[in-house]
Amino acid sequence: MQVVKVISTSLKSAKRLIKFLRYGRTDVKENMECSPYGLDSNPVKDTSAVYTQTTSASQSVIIGYVNTMQKADVGEFRTFATNANGVEVFYTWMKADGTMEIGGDSDNMVRFSPLEAEFNKLRDDFNNFINTKYNLHTHPTAAPGPPSVTVTVGTPSTADISGAKIDEIKTL
């Protein structure tokens, strides 16, 4: 087993091939990558890869990469994406305290169904006020002559937050 440097990658017949330097600038090889089922990632240039021979002398494979960006603590699971220069651009992090970060920790996600129920209750209370209290009161005018009345009509809310719902992401 040896640590080698990735030069480039390509996909051929749904298999990722990794081109890498082995013993020097002229010792370039290209081998299939082996990874856990269900994970698909593509290393950037100059990533250190672990290369090994299989039991068949003519077969070899890339079995993993040296991760120099580790942050997960004991019991945690973290995934990340980088740009072509290896700079992290996004991550997901399931933490040992039972929380999960998706791209950061500066804001919160919300449970849409309870939020929508409370929002609709607030909207309905507002509309009930507009229709039963505000629109029924009158103001006397200061104009000369017999008293007249000015009626100010409120507008019921048509607010709707259904556009904020993300059907592709579910939570508890």
C-alpha cells in the first residue's frame, strides 16, 4: 500500500478513474476508485490517495484519500464539498450532541407545519379584528352642518407562507 498524489479524475462507464503519480514525474498510473456504497465524491488535484494492489497482480485500486480537513469529534459524521482548489464550500455535520449543521450554524431551520398553523391563526385573528371591530367603528367629522360620519375600511390580510415550504428536506 502506498500514498500517491492525484493528478486528475474521469468517469468511464460509471466508474471513477483516478490518474496519479506513483514513484516520480514519469510514473503516472490510472486506476479505478473503490468507495463505500452510496457515496460518490471526486477528489481535487493534488489530493493524497491511498493506492494498493489487489490479490490479482494485474489489478490495483485507489481505496481512499488522506483527509486533511477533519473536524468531526468522536461519534460524529461530517461530509463536505470543496471547489477545484480544495477550499470547503459546503458541509453537513451530524454532531454527537444530537444536532445537525447544514452549511453553517448561524441560523435555524423551522418546522413548517407548526409555523404555518400559528401564522394562519395570527392572520385569521387579524382578519377577524378587521371585519368585526375596526370596520364597524365610525369617526364624527368636524365639518359644519349636520353631523356626518367618515368610515375607514381595513383590508383583510391575504398573507400566505406556503411558498416557504421546502418539500425536498424533511425533519422531525
